[in-house]
Amino acid sequence: MKVEIEKVYEPSKTESKWYKKWKDGGFFRSRPEAGKKPFTIVIPPPNVTGSLHMGHALNNTLQDIIIRFKKMRNFNALWVPGTDHGGIATQNVVEKLLKAEGKDRHALGREKFIERMWQWRAESGDTILNQLTRLGCALDWERTRFTMDETCSRAVLAAFIELFNRGLIYRGKRLVNWCPRCHTALADIEVEHEEEIGKLWHIKYPIEKAKGDKKEKFLVVATTRPETMLGDTGVAVNPEDKRYKKLKGSKILLPLVGREIPLVYDDAVDMTFGTGAVKVTPAHDPTDFEIAARHKLPHVVVIDFHGRMTEDAGADYKGLDRYEARKKVLHDLEARGLLLETVDHPHSIGHCYRCNSVVEPLVSEQWFLKVEEMSRKAMKAAEDGRIKFYPESWRKPYMMWLENLRDWCISRQIWWGHRIPVYYCRGKEQGASSKEEMKQSACPPIVSAEPPKKCPKCGGTNIEQDPDVLDTWFSSALWPFSVFGWPDKGRGKGQGSGEGLNDLEYYYPTSVLVTGHEILYLWVARMVQMGLTFMGDIPFSEVFIHGIVRDKSGKKMSKSLGNVIDPLGVMEKYGTDALRFALTQSAAPGRDMQLSEDSFVSARNFANKIWNASRFVMMNVEGIVWDENHIMTVWPMELADRWILSEYRKTVRDVTKAIENYDMDVAARTLYEFFWSKYCDWYIELAKIRIGSDDLKQRKAALSILIELLAGTLRMLSPVMPYLTEELWQSIRGFVKHTGSSENIMLSSWPEADESKIDQQALDEMALVQQVITSVRTIRSEMNVPPGKGITVTVKPHSDEKRKVIERNGSYLQCLAKIETMEINSKASRPKQSALAVISGYEIFVPLSGLIDLNKEKTRLEKELTGARQEIERCNQKLGNESFVTRAPAAEVDKIKQRLGDAQLKSERIAVSLQNLG
RNA sequence: GGGUAGUUAGCUCAGCGGAAGAGCACAUCCCUUACAAGGAUGGGGUCGCAGGUUCGAGCCCUGCACUACCCACCA
């Protein structure tokens, strides 16, 4: 085999070819297979409007690592791709396009608009999926789903009908969160609260004079929303509030409007807030809505679905935007002397999570899903451990959310989505078209997957479907089973397997759900509710929650802040593997991460290091004629071999454990540390001694270990850095024992390591050797000995055992510390004009006649001495502590004694040396 | 108002009961035949504050202070 390999790793040359080969080779495909354990992940479906951002890159890299890892561990691993139709968000995108063309959806009409939506989705909806291929994701593309495709839509209809039949879905006129810009209701969770400094206005409400009253009397109410006063139908105070007790039965004259409204007594009023008197606007405030219900106060709607004042707001205000109306109301109140005071008041304001408009609570007819029972089930699954959270700390927020959940408003007044499968008979009359009129029809609504031909009750054919669509999250909640064809259990039967297994039974419940915590409630909790309701089983047994990607200063990356780092740009500049590695390295479970350009540079450098180390190994391996027994174990191993094998085994053990535990950051760091700091910095350097030797047997010994461990490390790295490792694998697999017939790294197995073979003696001895080498290097560096210059060193071991270590590994010292001649002498004394190092078990003298700067050496030794003396003091303190000696474990006490001994010797020798220096 | 996490080297973060760590940045030397996207060496930290538990505490407990995020019908 001829090895030709560039000096610098160029990702673009590598990445372009592999994805297609993997895909065409069927490595991403999974079909049910009897006797093979499935491992399933369904992708959190990105919106069709999406373009790959860092959050996606992180989320999908982590999933890809898990899938590739499981494939290598011989699971039947499936990762299902797909996209979400993204209801409001997507409709907004297309509406914007229309607007640019000078059109709007209403002019276009529902049918044409939806046609346009589909056209857009056909043109642009796959962008993000294509970007996922660029990221290298091992998704089974033959299973790509879309929440509005036929399969998923069927599941949505079936789910709605089932829930309706079980009495869990109902329709009602409620005060809901309304976005006046998107023109639809929103679920509670779709409202984002932001703290703002608003104003609290104190307004005088005149009390109607009783007979004989001379003075004008007022009640003062405090409000943050003066414009809603036009819709007030009462004023409420707490029944315990002494200030207002004697006003019982009073009538209040609503200013500006002149309406007479009652004073009511209600526990919901907080006596300590404001003036203790609350204006009650049932149609525009949730609390007031409830107070009104208790006291039978009427509703007066003064704000419409566009956020403008209605006719009922009065002629002066009708048609005004709600904020203009506020100004005018305040102005008018002030003019009448009714505005008492204005104070700053911090409070949180709800915004639409799609367009950021201020949400308006409005009364409207909506569909709701009862959640109490589903929530109980979902909580139980987390409580009894059927669903595990990584990290565990996310369980509590999940529980708390479910505990306080209120019924879910599932209808949306937009056009893009799954239309609610409810039909209304408009009777035999023609012409009724508003929702109100439909409701008033005598016949009950018809709930059906197919449009009914005629009304089952009256036989009328004048039937119209409910105009609303379902919340996009309703379909997402079904994702873990809708992708497998639910409710049709037989669907997918035997797809390529011929074994009578069907997808739903084989793959459900899925294994792990990987997501950021921002959609824990919006999505994860709801999948659990729906999974338990429809499948009778959890949708996944593990939830791996990763952090949110932030910028260098800790802010969430967003287009509006302009602080996004585009993952596509990073892939372009540094390579996909570098992007993936950088993300993985900072992906501590549940912790947000701050990314900067630096992390990509460092990951790119790591990729290059892997490239060059592999290049080195291959350059030396080529030309060697291997016989059948080229395996590492044939030759007696020397220290470096035993050491690196032990380090490797530890790495395999730790990395495997880390990935299984979803500690991807630990896995990445462990591999980085092993490969760079151990394999490259030490083992390759030591192996060079034998590689340069004339003894072919020696060369083969070192190279066989180099290549075996390189292969193993590449395999471990491959889930994180698939492109680079695949490319290198193709060059080395011919030399490696374990490859079998595997053509691609994804099909080769994950390394196994026998932990019992971790050789502690080798680890300890190597640590000693490294210390000696490092201490000599330090002297060289600090005394400015030119790197090329060989030196003479005298090593004075303090025991026979220590002497043997040096004797055995003399060549290591000579090569790595550039020692020309080395004397080992237990009785040596420090030569004149020499530098000194004292480490545990050794003194090392480096004669530097002519080279040594005595002052420099003195300073250096003084520093060392100070350190040693501090150490002695610390140890003495401990050992002098009676309770330490008696209560600490003996091993600990021995350790301190050992350290004391080392430090004493060190300080003694250095002190003598300093004296000699003068 | 409630909850959760965080506060360790200039920056990003590991460590979570027994001598303060890594990467980046910085300084010195080196283009040594895998790699200058590299190598060797070095400087730099009363581990947010105050108590407590322990022979021993970044590490466990209790307060407090900031910071971030989440939840909430604070008119």
C-alpha cells in the first residue's frame, strides 16, 4: 500500500465524498430485525422554515454521536429524520412573501393560500435537511417524515377523534391569549413573559351620592391598563378591607363612559396592592374574568381581535389602536382631574413567541384539551423511573410544570396546519357562515376524519368544517409514534425484513430523546402525555437535555441580536469535524455553553493533529512487510508499550462510560487528552527510538502498537469526527488486525478493552520516567541550553529500585531530554558549575560549565527551596495533628509521611547546593 | 412572588472530601526528518462572601450577595 497524504488536513477534500458513500452503502438504514436490539431516536423535527443554526448543529451532533456509537456497539440503531410544519411561524414567513408582492392571504383566499404554502414548502422546506447531511448526520432518509404528510396527518386526525370521543377535547368560550398580529389564539406556554417597567395609574372613580351627601366621594383604583376601563363592569375590593366595608351597596359611576357599575367584594383582591380597589374588566383580564363569573358581572368587549378599540369603547375611542386609546384615556381623565398619580411599576408583559407582539387576553370560542389525567400519567412515568432525565435535575421542573398545567388551547385561527376534523350542520338554510351561526345550528357537531356527506341528524348537506387548525405542537406531540404509522399497527410490516415485524412495535418506545431545555414543556412533556395516552407506554425511556448555545458574552444567539455564529460558515472555514468536536467538548449535560471562534480553532488544530499523527504512523508502516504475526503481543513489550496500552484501556473504559452516560464533553476531552498528551507527546516520541533502529523486529513492535492504538482511537473518535476518521481509516485498515472485512468505520466495532490488563506498575514507572525527563528539560530551558546541544547528566538514585528504573529506560531519557552521556551513580556528588533537580527518588545533576548562569540557577533553586519548605510545613502540621494521625486512613498518613520525606530531602539537597553556589 | 442552575487562572470551562487543573491567551527558546494549525519550558488562582460539619472542604450543610434561565391570573 502506498501512502500519500497531505501535510495539512483539508476537510473540504474529505467531506465531500463520504456522506454519499455512507448513504448509498445503506449504513444509515434500519429495518426491524428479529434478534437484534433496536436503538431508536426520533429527531426533534426542525421547522420547515429553519436554516441550520448552532442550536441545531449541537442537537444533531449529539444525536449523531449516540447513533453512530450504538451502531458500532451492534445495535439496530435508527434515527428518524423529518420536519415540522411549524404552524404560525411558517404561515408568517409566507405571508411576508405575499406582502412583498403586494398581496395578502385574505385577498388570496384560503384554498389558494394553502396551495401557496405547499409550493413554498416544496421549494424551501428541505433546506435544513440538506444542511443536516452536510453535518454528517446518520439519518435514515428513507423514513423522512413531515408533520403534515399523509402518515402524520392521519395520526393527528385519529388522535383528535379519539380524544374527543373520550371526552378530553371540548369547545368553549374562554378568555385566551390572543396575538393581534398573528391573529390567533395561543396556548399559555406560547406566551413569553418579559419584565418591563410600566406605570401604575391611580384613577378616581366617583361614587354615586347617597341622599344627603354633600361631598363628592371617590374610590381610587390602580391600573396598568387604563384603556380597559372603558370595559369595566365593576370595582372589586377585598371583603376584609376595612376601608371599603361601609361602602357596601354603593354604585360607582365609571368615568368617561358614565356607566353605573357595582362595587363587589372578592377574596382575589390583594388589600396591600395599590389602593386595594380593583377595576374589573371581565373581557380583557383573566383575574377579572373570574371575578365577574363569581359576581355575575357582564362583559363589555372594548378591544377587538386586531388590538383596536370597538364600538362599545365609545365613539371617542372606537377604532383607535389599544395604545393610542391608552394615551387618550389618560389625557381625558387628566382633563377631568380624575388622574390622581402615576408611579413606575415593574411587571411582566406577555408577548407572542412567534412575532413578539404584546398578547391581548380576549374572549373567544376555542378548542381545549383536558390535561389533568394525562399530566398525572406523565408525572408518574418520571416519578417511577420509567423516564430518566440526563441530567436528573430537569425532572423537577418537568414535574412542576405538569403539576400546574391548565387545559391546553389547541385551536389556532390560522390556515396552515391540520384542520380540525369537526363539521357543523348549518341546517337546511343557506347563508349562515360565521362561526357563531354554525354553532347555533340545532344539530350537534360531527367529528370525523372524512368530510361527512350529510348531517346524520337532519340529513342536511349544508355542512361546513370548523375553520380552525390545530396547534402545531399537537402534531409534534405525536411524533414518536406518528412517524411509525400509528394508528396503523400493521403499517411498515416487514419492510425489507420479511420477518413480520412492524415498525411501531419494533421501534416504539424510542430509546432517548435529545433536546435543549427550551422545549421541555412545549414538546417533551406533551410527547409523554400523548405517548402514554395513545400507546399506553412512554415515548422514550431517556431524555438527554443539553444546554443552549450562547455567544461569547453569554447571550442567546439570535438573528435580531446579530450575534449568531453560522455553523455552515464554521464548517466551511474549519471543517465539519472541528465544528462537531468543539460543540461536543462544551456539551456538558444541561449546561448552557458559550461559544467563540477560539473553540473552533482549537478543534481544527486537534483534527490536524490527528491527521498528522496518522500520517506519521502510515509513513513508517508502509514499506514494512508484515507477516501474520505482526500483532503487538508477539514481542516482549517495553515500558512505553505497557504504559500506552494501559492508558488506552483506561481511555476506552472512560469514553465508553461517558457516552453511555451522555457526558459527551467528558468523552471528547478524554479522547483529546489521551491522543494528544499521551499518544502523540510521549508514545510517538518514544516509539521513534525503535522506529529509527536497524532492527526490523523492534520497528515492527513499536509500529504494530502505534497502528493498533491509532485504529482504536480513530474508532472512538469517529462518532464525533466521522469524516476525518473515515478518511484515515481507509488508509490504515489494511494494517490493522481487528478490521475484519469492514469497509467503513461505521461498520467496524467499538473498541473493547480489558480493564484487568491495566498495568499499574507501568503507569507508575512511566510517571517516574516522565518526571526525570521533564526536570532535565526544565533545566535545559531555564539555563538556555540550545535544543540541539547534547548534554551530560548525572542521575543519583536514592534506592536500588529507582536505579533500575533509570537503567531500564535510559534510552528514553537520552532521546527525550537530549542527553549525550548519562552517569547513574548512587554516590555521586554535585559537580561544580552544575544545575540541580531533586525529585522523588532522584537527584539529577546537569554540569553546565561555561553555560550556566549562576545567578539564574540560584534564583531557580531558591524558588524550589521555598516550595519544598512550604511542603514540609504543611506535612508537619498535618502529622503534628493528633486527630489526623489517629482518625485519617493509614494510607493517607503514609502518603503525607512520604511527601514529607521527599520534601525534606529536596530542601536539604537544594540548601547544600545553594551554599556551594555561594 | 416561586423554582433551577451558576459564581475556580485574563477568557472558556474541568475537578465535587485527602498536595489547585486543561484549552485559549501571555513570556522564553526551537521551522528537530508527523504536525509552526507544531514542540519544549515558564509566569499567572486567599476556588463569590460569611458561618457550620469533618482529622481534613472549590468539593458536604446553612445563610447571604450577585448572574443567567424557567414558571406565575403582581390589578
